[in-house]
Amino acid sequence: MNQKTHNKYIDREKSWLAFNERVLQEAADNTVPLLDRLRFLGIFSNNLDEFFRVRYASIRRISMSKNASKKLDNGQTASELLQEITEIVINLQSESLQILQEIENELNKQNIFIIDETEVAEPHLSFIKEFFINEVSPDLVTIILNDLAEFPLLSDAHGYLAVKMVMKRNEHSNKSEFKRTRYAVIEIPNHINRFVVLPEIDGKQYIMLLDDIIRYNLSSIFSIFNYERVTAHMIKVTRDAELDFDSDLHKSFLEKISTSVKDRQVGEVVRFVYDSKMEKDTLQFFLDKMEIESIDSIIPGGRYHNRRDYMKFPNLGRKDLQFKNNYPLPVDGLNIEESFFSQIKERDYLIHTPFQSFNYIVRFLREAALDPKVTDIKITLYRLAKNSQIISSLINAAKNGKNVTVQIELRARFDESSNIYYAELMQSEGIRLIFGVKGLKVHSKVCVIERLEGKKIKRYGFISTGNFNENTAQFYTDVTLLTSHQKIMKEVSKVFDFFEVNYKIQRYKHLIVSPHFTRTRFYNLIENEINNACDGKPAFIKMKMNSLSDQKMINHLYEASRAGVKIQLIVRGICCLVPGIAGMSENIEAISIVDNLLEHSRIYIFGNDNNPSVYISSADIMTRNIDERVEVTCPIYQEDIRQELMDTFEIYWTGNVKVRIHSENLSNSYRPISENVFRAQFELYNYYRNKLEVILD
């Protein structure tokens, strides 16, 4: 992917597509185990779906507005950007299909075969027929389209087979009523695993996609029709995922979100993907009926879509074809069998998942739920696991008479339905809910627990870079501080006060809180490094985050670079800053790490004249995180944890495997591998293991 940059910022959308190309690189990498390469293909596809539902849809709305001719920040109109995005996506889709074919060829060498409806062997016939009759047919939705007054709504949660039947004409046919071609659509059930494992034959393993199980049984589905030929090609739609809220004052926020989520399914189609081998008249029939006209929205693809399902490809018992999962290590000095309150009272602890177990956080909440001295628990929730242990712990606390307050973000993109379910469940159990601040998403990851010790209330809690989600904690890298630092915990309580009375702006000495203070405080931290550099003192900035796109903050980093501040950036995803440009950013280096674990932790380090200021945060350096959300950035005061986070950054920065260099042309070139191979995620695990071994020695 190449781009000419005509100003000092890289286009956000193109930078995001470059990130997804890095995911695709992992699928193409033959050093990655085969089944994990399929998983990366699924992640690539899922990312692309969300991109079209959110970012592409936003640009499309601009292109259709009265501002359509206005130039965007990158100098293009919205329509020009849409066209370029479509070209990039078509190329990436084509590349992904080639990679999938390569992976399937390699699977064949491992005696694993993905077959279609034309390759069914005799021993599989009865299994496929019975599976279709018992598992698929009862839930199959099939609609004959020709005579419908209104075309049915196609959801972007499903894949569909577009069916064309060429009918036979018999002697009894009424010429005026006879239709030579009939069209139908079959909704592929999404509650049945897309990949159907067939019985082994002579030690060989076979898988058939659900789509092809349906194709194999088309004659059964359409047995009442007198056709001479039937074909079925897959299509999928992606819809605008923007939520629209009504202004009915009598509706609760919960009701409005619920209605908006239901309405999302009828959002404008922003992408229509079809099998490129589909006959032209069939394609035109569906485009006409669905009133899809924009050429930018029409994407030719392969035989199968919704390849996000490859994230759930069966493992077939082949551990040799998957990454070896390291067992989470214990946290040094934190005994899970002793009271957390007594241990955290003495010192802070840092949990770095998944290198260390998320169970510590659940264990802390479980103890708080039972402890007679605990009076109140307050927590923010953004994305939750299915069958969440966090929710279970909070309900347990409420049942034990604790005052439990939960700020749950109902607008967490694509998790709205899940969060609505949990909100209703918690309400029914007596938990007090707060539904955020008007105009702001609550993205902070904080918890404060109040405990009556003698006649005084003492506060304990935790602040994290990631969601309190035990499922994603298995493959998202995040850091969580467990602390009883009373000044910090008092300020966490102030954040909850702001949720309650949000016209009153709280003041903070320790925490950096969006939307009121993050921009100014970060400017001050950067300016302090500029002043140190100008005074000849050591000056550096080290930042690890998911995305960097806020132009004003980027300008401050450019200013720091020109002043001689050495800046190291680890940015997994979007990076709109252009590093290494003489006279502008020559003191800035920026890399991205995409590996088996999803890099999600946000760590910010400022040199401060050889007395580094170290922070962990829920916020990326994006305008939305700085100005439009409630985010919490927390200082780290305990020396050993500060050192641990600085060591963590250095380990990531030293990496030379899975490391790409951010550049002006979005080339995604890898950092050269020296004689000493250094894979950061592996080395971090070794870092924590070695620390434990030193202690044991």
C-alpha cells in the first residue's frame, strides 16, 4: 500500500487500512502456525466489517451531505477518499483470497481438507444428509423474491446465498404468467458453526462449510419447483452502524439505546460484497431490488464471505498447528490465598495480562463481596465477557448488602446489546446503575472499594488500561494497578461524583482525566521535555498506545522533536504522525507490533530530567479520547512498578520480530532482524518468569 503525503499528517482511514494489512501479513507469514494464520484471516475480515460499518459509513454520509465538495484534512473530497478506499480494499481482499488458498494447500499437506459440495465422498453422504435434515433445515430461512411487493431486509449479521433457478417450461404453462427465471435468498444460520467437521477417512480430516452443506441440498430445498438449473452464490451486506437517538423525554436512556440498536439493522447499506462468479443478471437483480447504486459500495469477492468466522475455525485436536499458550504467571508477592486488602494496604501491585492472570482482579472483587467491612463498590464497565465473572461478583456483593454502583457504557460499539442485557440483570439484583454523561462515552477502567476500618473509611481499588473482561484478557495485553493510595483513590471517587453531577467539574492533582484535563496536562508534560532539551538536560518521551491521530497533540510532538527531544512511539494501529522527516520529526521513531497477542496497553513515560514520570491510561492519543470521552490516566508512584513499566517499554522497543516501522508511504516494512532474534511478547513472558525465579532462588 503506497500513499503520497502532501502535508504533515497521514490520512486516518488509510493508516487504519495499513494496520489491517499488518494483520493480513500475519495470515501470510508461514512462520505462524496454520490454524492461527486462519484466525488472523478472520480478524482481518472482522476488522474490515467494522471499518465499513463505522469509518466508511461516516465518510459516505459526508459525501452525500451539503458539504460533499468540501476538502477533507488530507486534501481529498469524501467521494475521492471513498473511491481510493474501495481500490485499497479490493486489492487487500484479493490478497486475502490468495493467502487463504495457500493456507488450504498447506492444510492438505497436514491431511486436513476443506471440501465443497462437488467433492463429497461416498462415506460422507449420509452424514451430510442427516446433518442438514436435523441441524440445518429446521432453522433455514428461504425467501422466493420475484413476486414480493417489498424486498426483505438483509442483515449484516448474516451471510446469504443468492439463488437463481432457471425454470423448465411444460405444455401446461401459461405463457403470460410463466417466469423463466426465479430468484431466492437463503439466510445462512449463524448459530450453527460455520465449519462442519466430517468423519475422518483413512486418517484424513475433512471440513465442509455450512454454505456448501446448503448448496449440496439445494434440490431438497427447492424440490417443489420445476427447474432445469439452480445456482447459489454468496452475498453479504454491511450497514451503517451509527446509532440514532430519538428525543422522547419519556423514554429512559436504556430504552433509547435498545431502540437504536434495533434500528441499526435497517441502516443504509455501505458495502455489498458478492461472489465475482455470480451471473450478471443475478447480481443486477439484487442491486436493483436493494437499490444499491454507489459503485464504491459494490465489492467483488470470492466464493465465501463473512470470513470473520475463521476466528472460530475448529482446532481438530491439532495443537501442533497452533501457538502454544503460556500459562499465566503469578504476580510477585501477591498471594491469591491471603486477604488482598491486607496485602494491598502495604504496597501496590501491577497485573500484566495475559502474562499474569486476570483472576487476581476477579478474586479481589470476590473478597470485597464477602468482607463485612466493605460498604461500597463503584466500578466502570465498558465491554464484558459472556457469562461475566465480574458481573457475578458484583451481584454477589449486592446480595451481601454492599452498596454497588456501576457505570456501564451502553454505547460501547457493537457491545450495546450485551451491555443492555447486563444492565437489566444488575438492576433486577438491586445494583445502582449510572448511564454515563450526556455527550460523552465513559471509557475509563476504574474501580474504588470503600472499607470501614475502625472509624475511618479507607479506599482500595484498581485502575486499568483494558476492559474488565476475563475472555479478552487471555489475548489482550493490558496492565492494571491494584492500589490503596488514598489520594489516588479519593480522586477515583471524584470521577464517580462527576458521573452523578456532571455540571460540576472536579479538580485532580494526581489523575489526568478526560475530557477536561488530558489535553492540557499532556501539553504540559511535553513542554517540560522541550524546556529540558533547550536547557541541555536529558529529554525523552516514550509512548505505547493503540492509535495516534489527534493533530494538535501531533503538532506538540513535532515541536518537541525540533527542540531535540528523543521520542519513541509504539502505535499498534492508526498513526497519523509522520516520523523521521528532517526539520519536523527527525527525532521521532514509530513502530507497530502485531503478533499473537493484541497489544492494548497504554503506557506514557516522560523523561523529567532523569526522574521519569510514568503513567498508565485508558486513553489513546485520539481526539475522541481526549475531548469526547471520560478517560483516566494514572501516575505510577511506586518505584519498582515504575521500573517494571519502563522495562516493559524497553522490551517492546528492542523487539525485532513482528515489528513494523511506521512510515510516510504506509509500506509496513519490517524492522530488520539482527543476529539476536528478539520477539517482544515472548521476552516479556520470560521477563516475568525470570523475576519469579530470582525471588525463588
